[in-house]
Amino acid sequence: MALSTRSEAEQVIFEEILGARKVILNRTKKLNVLNYEMLRKMTEKLKSYEKDPTVKLIILKANGKVFCVGGDLTSALNFVAFGHWSFGASFYRKEFCLDYLFATYKKPTIAILNGSVMGGGVGISIHSTFRIVTENTIFAMPEASIGLFPDVGASYFLSRLPGSFGEYMGLTGARLDGAEMLAVGLATHFIPSQNLQTMEKALEKIVSSSDPTSVAKMSMIINEFAIKVQVKPNSILARLDMINQCFSAESCEEILHSLERLAIQVQEKWIHNAITSMRVASPLCLKIFLRTVREGRSKNIEQCLETEYIATSHVLRRTIGNDFYEGSRAMLIDKDKKPQWGPATIEEITDEMVAKCFSRSFNEDDDWVPLRLPPRSNEANAMTSKL
């Protein structure tokens, strides 16, 4: 029997049921953002579940009205406050290692995304064998607005979206609903939230049987509860041709100029929103992301995470500017929502500045530790097969 009531003191709940394990995010008052201890516990448990022959399925879900809106930037800031930027890098190293573990997991996983899923929440769920969305699901990667760039493997999974849609999502922080996620392959099934509990019980019955449990059987159960949904008539997916036209441009400057030209010809809100979002985001982080997502198309998940970790470390190190700390101040601490980026405009960010953020040299920062992802045999993860 699963334990039914837990306090929020347990930020992640691990439920054991016959044949399966549930990993339940339980930091509801903080929108289930992932702190270091949550990352550590999940990593430890998932490794043990993978070795346990009695465990046939992992279900990842969350308590509260959101799934997870990202990693806990306050945790990273607190680490830096102890005295060195590399302490903050250790937070991201732990997060990226967990993302890689999920991406290469050897057993079937189901992520139930009933609510907002952003940033770090995407990183732990996007590679699941089954990614279930509902009418409550909202997806976004808004990191550039707070002085970082879409990471946790975004250069892998966003680069595999249709055309230049990944560039659009990462550069603007735009949101998708559950039906749109399903349409572009970010989700595998749409199930009304009122049917989730019944679906879980049906899965539990299957995995608790003595017969070997196959992904095909799990898929049959999930399909019984899934429904076909259409995107709304005004969905951004109806504008893919215009998005490809603008966001396939070579540079962030050209993308913005293309959007501004389009805005003169076509009076549509999404164009104005895209321009505004790019103009208020960290210019440096926009350019870092554009490079990672373009390069990510020819990389595997391991290579993408390693590249993102290097760039993240340079952002934490202040190799070029102070945007991570200024964005955190403006959006999370003082909450004046008026970050003063430096350099202040996209036009001021040179190719040389961006190149420095991908250098593997950290000079005399001996405390910095590279991202060392362990050898994993299950490289063909769920997203690879879907996109």
C-alpha cells in the first residue's frame, strides 16, 4: 500500500508499490522548485530502483497545482554566497547529472505533467518513456528573462522541435499548453486530469502482476485513458511558417530585425510579444542559447549537457557580465523586474564574448569541477525515438 499522507517537510516523497515506484515532488509552497537536497535524494533513489529487479516502472509526478517551475536559483545563489562561484556550479552539476540519469534510464518512466512545467522541471521529465499532459499543463523555458539561458538539455530537446520552433521557444520564453506540447512531440499523451488517478491504479494493477511487464502493455493502458485533442485555432502552431522565416536567421540581431519587419506587415500579438520578450531578456544569454540550440542538432544528450554546463559555469563566473546575479536580484530578490543587463543590448554582444562562454579554460579557478557524466548503456532515450 502507498502511504497516503505526508507533510511538505518531505520535499520529495518516494512511494513503494508492488512492481513500481512513485517519485512525487512535494514542495508545493515553492511551486516544486528543485533544490540541492531534492536532486540528491532523487539521484540516490533512482539509481537504487534501476538496480532493483522487482521495480518495473517509475512514475514521476507532483503534489499541488504545478509540476515543477524549475531549479531553485536561490539555492545556487546561496552556494555562491559561501565564497566562490564554483559552489553554484556544483548545484547545476548535480541537476545535470540527474537529467542525464533520467535521459538514459533503463526502465520505463512515466511523467505526469498536470500543471506548469518549466526549466528544471522539464529537464527531469522530458525524456520519460511516457509524458502525460492535461488541460492544466503549461510548458516554458523562460531562463533568458532571469539572466540565464535554457539549459537542462534544452539544446537537445528544443533543437529537435519542428523547423526553428525551438529557437522561438528558447529566445522568447513563450508558453505552450498541453495540446500544443502533444502536437510538437514534447508530450506523448493527453489525459484529462480527472482521469489520472484511475489511470494510475490501472497501471499499478498491471505492474503488480507476476507476468513480465512490457512497455507495450503500459502503452495500451495509457491509451485507454488518452484522448485526441486539437490545438486552438489561434495557436502559435498555426504560425510555424512565419516563425521559421524569422527564427531561422543567422543571428539574434537578424531574428529581431526580421520580427520587426514582419510586425509592420502583420498585426499579430505573438510578434509583438516575441520582440518585447527578446528586448527585455539578457542579451548575452540569448546569444549563448542560440549557439547551443543550433549546435545541439548534431549532438547527443550527453554532449549537449556538457556544453551547457560549461556555458552555465561561465555565466556564474561572470566571465562576461553579471547577468545571472542581476537577473536573480531583479526577478527573485528585490522583485522590481527591472534588471540592468551588462552589456545592455544584443548589438553590444560580440562573437568573441560569446566564444569566451564556451571556453573550457577557467584559468586559476581550481575549485571548478567539469561535468563528468557516467558511462550509460541506454543512450537511445525516449526523446530520441520520438523526435
